[in-house]
Amino acid sequence: MPEDGLDWLSRAELMNYEEMLRMCQLMVQMGIEKIRITGGEPFIRKDIMLLLSSISKIDGLKELTITTNGVLTALYVSQLKALGIKSVNLSLDTLDAARFFAISRRDEFAAVMNTLDELLKHDLDVKINAVVMDGKNTQDILPMVELTKNLPVSVRFIEEMPFNGEKHNYAGLHWDHLRILHEIENGYPAIKKLSDDLYSTAYNYQIPGYKGTVGIIAAYSRTFCGTCNRIRVTPQGTLKNCLYDDGVLNIKDLMRAGAKDEEIKQELLNAFSQRPIDGREAERLRKEQALVHESMATIGG
């Protein structure tokens, strides 16, 4: 979280639940099979369980998942499981309460760990996402790997990206995926490479005898771009073919202008057909031709 916080948007600038549901229905009709609702903390929005319930009932949708920072999620875990949600990504950059506060600007470490406990108690698949930041949490890499000894979790280390907010400088990448792997191998020489799914963004590993797995996501190096099949829509309705682009279509604006379903589908197809080759091309094609500066907190983790 940027030290000086964020500029909060008015409710009118955000997609409402009816618009989100309509968008999801249209995309599933077009062939999308998996939808992830991301945070920060999705559960800060009132009545989100009603939205999740509606999305889960869309005919043709095969998987609905959540990414959360875990601050408010614990109370909803049993309801998530009842909806058929099987997998949750939990953002957790450190296992130290003081470092957690320094990174997140929130004294919520205990709440996040409670969410982790609840997810495991209800047998949901848990991926723990940790952004590796030089000078902030690199000492947590090995302790987080050790979580996989007794817990059936996937701990995934993510290269730091420049999405830190306009007034928060990005000093460049000091810990790439190779350095992260080298650090882990120094502590766990027996670690083995696992096979990766076709569209996986992570390189996956496991220490023999451990219950969980380890993943490394080259989010800044962008080595997985050739197989990435993801799209993202921000709370304002901006479609992003890639995290590094600055938006290629505003779905909310189309809906509020009265566009019919088939018109929206055609606009979506047009946008998808212009998907860049990789994240570096997406960055070069940004309209403002400026450095990436938006905060990940405004895009959705």
C-alpha cells in the first residue's frame, strides 16, 4: 500500500453488481470458463456473497475463485465452500507481524492468519502469494517455504512489479525468479521441479516429503507471456489484456451507453484480437507512453 494511501473513487465510478454479473454472463457465453474475483479484500464490498452466488450459477462456468488479502475473509469461508468455491489465493508477503504492518500499513496480521486457518480447516485449496521486495521481506523466503512442510498449501513468490503508485518509486528488480530460486535452493537443496500446467504463470517445485508446493512467478521478467490466457477488468470496468497495458476497453461505459449484448461481445472480440505478444509490447503500447505507475491496489491483486 502506498504510504500516502489512495484516492478513493465514488460509487458511481465503479461497476455495480448488475453490471458485473452481466459482464460475467456475456464472457461465459463467449467461452470463458474460469472467473476470479480479486482484492485487496473483495469482502469489503457489501453483499458480495449475493454477487458470488449469482456468478456461481452462470451456466457454463466451470470455476469461480477468490484472491483476497484475508483481512475480512474468515467469516465467509464456510459460505464460499457451500457455493462450490474450491480455491482461494491469499496475499501474504511476510510471516512477521511488524514487517506485515510496514508493508501493508495495516495491523491485520492476526486476522490474515485466522483466514488461513479457516481456509485450511474447510479443506479449500490455498495459494499464498508473496511479492518479494528487496529490503522488506527477503528474509521471509525460507520461513514461507517451510510452511509447505506440514501444510497443504502452494507458496508462490512473485517478482516485484512497478505497480506501486504514482508517488512511490520503483527502484527496479533486485530479486528476479532466478535469484529467488537460488535462495530457496540454498536452504533446500533437495527441492525438485514439478511439471507446470499449460497456462501456468508459475514455475512449480516441491521439497520431497513436504505436503505443499512452491511456485515462482516471473511477473516482471514476463517469461510466461507466450502462454498467458488471462484478461482482467478493473473496478471501473476497464478491460486489460495484460497487466502492463493501460486499458483497451471500458465495459462499464458501453453498458451505461445502452449497448446491447451482441454489441458488447463484438467490442470484446475486437479488444481480444489486439492482445499484445507479451507484457513488454503491452508496456510499449501504453497510450500515455509513460512509465507504469498505477498501484496494484487500484487494479486488483
